[in-house]
Amino acid sequence: MFKTVLVGLISFFLISGLLIGIGHLFHIDMLTFTFYESSSTGFWAEGSVIPFIIGLISCYFIGNYYEKRKQGGTK
């Protein structure tokens, strides 16, 4: 069970990081997550959560696939 959670967590960070990196590299607003700081009013953040949502969905499927494969069935 611990390995399944670890595989899902690693896949979430890798996929989300990869999508955010692609967004910054190619200037895709839907995939970027940027922080803006202002000293007089504190700070605020702006960006898309789409890479994190895609990461969560893929993490779920990768975790299920890993668990089924670990049990011996690839159906």
C-alpha cells in the first residue's frame, strides 16, 4: 500500500512539474503557475490549476494500474 501511494505521489509531482515547465517554456497561460509579490499589500498568486488537476487524475490511474500489476493481473 505504501509503495502504491509513493508511486502515485511521485507521478503527481512529475506530471504537474512537467506540465508547468512546458507552460513556462512555450508561454502557455493555461499551464503556467506564477507568483507575484507586492511589499505594500502582502502577496498574491496567479496561475492555472489545470496542471495540478491533470496530475491528480493521472496519479489516480497510475496508482490503480500499479496496484493491479502488483497483484498479478493487468486487466
